[in-house]
Amino acid sequence: MSSSGDAHQPGIAGASARREYERRSTARDARIRAAHPRIGGLILALSEEPQSTRAWERGAIGEELLAERLRDLPDSFRVLHDRRIPGTRANIDHLVVGPGGVWVVDAKRYVGQRPSLDVEGGILRPRVESLRIGGRDRTKLIEGVRGQVALVVGTIDDSAVPVTGALCFLDGDWPLIGGSFRVNEIEVLWPRLLVKRMIDSATVPIDVARTVALLAARFPHA
């Protein structure tokens, strides 16, 4: 947890996910060694960590890789990493503030899997959009970003400043041409295109420093 003195610091991308991974990994190590004093080390060497534990490490790596790509943004942008949502166990991976507004970015790492848009209805019945990854419904990821966007909009409280939500997939199976899309107003894309969209966004009347201060105060380090 951060103090008021360092709240405006960018933060460390993936820090909370990496802490959770290390906590789970250490607990598993201790548990197995206690249950099998003689062969605990061998069991650990020959067995894989549970998928639920490895998922935290993958998440941390994804956030770290995206943070590196966000370094390509011009000096007119400010970035906050790994920000805690008070009252919950959730966090916002990246908040980016620049001349074109605010971006709320969730980094995801589904190696070798292709994100896609699935649409049902639209003529005789309501249009329903969903996110598919490797053919599986992952629309809940979209809803998570939408919730974060709503919190950021309420924090800024300035209708002149656009707030854009984005799911950024690293190491995904993106096609050579096209590939990016929107699901329920959330951008789904890859790091290089994300940075380009941020830079190309139309300039709006925004006080970047003030907006960063508001967001840093509302969402402290995770």
C-alpha cells in the first residue's frame, strides 16, 4: 500500500500479480516439503505448479511487457501502473493520460490464441456482441474493463475528456491484416496498435497533470 508521498509515482507494472504468484508458489513449496520431508524436493522438481498459480505469473509478465511498449509514448503522456480499486481485490493494470484523453488498459496474455468478435442478432432482435478467445466465450473480460472505465469516468467527472477502455492481448494469434475490433465499446487490440491509437487520438481540452493527480489519489498503488 502506498503513502500519500508516492501516490503520483507511476508504479511497477505487474507488481501485485507477481506478489500473488510468489505467495502461492512459496506456500505450495512449504506445504509439499512439510507433508513429504524426505522427497518434497523431488516432488517439486518433477511436478508443475497448478494452472491457477501459473496464471498469476503470466499476468505479471503480460503487464510488464505492455509497460515496456508504453514507454514508446511521447513525453506528453503519463502512465500509472497497477492501481488498486479501493474496497475490492481488483486492480487496473494501466491508466494512460495524454492529449487525447484517458485510456484504461487491461493487459492479457493468451499465447498463440486468437481474440475474435462474435455478433448475434442485429435485425429482428437486439444485437449482442461477445468476445471469443480460441473459440471460448471470454466476454466477462470486456465487462471487467467496462466497470473500470465507469469508475474512471466518475473520478474525472469531466464530460469533455474521453475515457477509452482497451483489452490489450500480448502474444496472441493476430492476423497479418486487420484483426482489431470493439466489443461493447471496448477496444480489443495488440500493444503496437494500442500505442498508435493513443498517439493518433484527437486532442481534447485536458489538464494532464491534474487528471493524473485525481486518478493517482483515487486508485493508489496495488
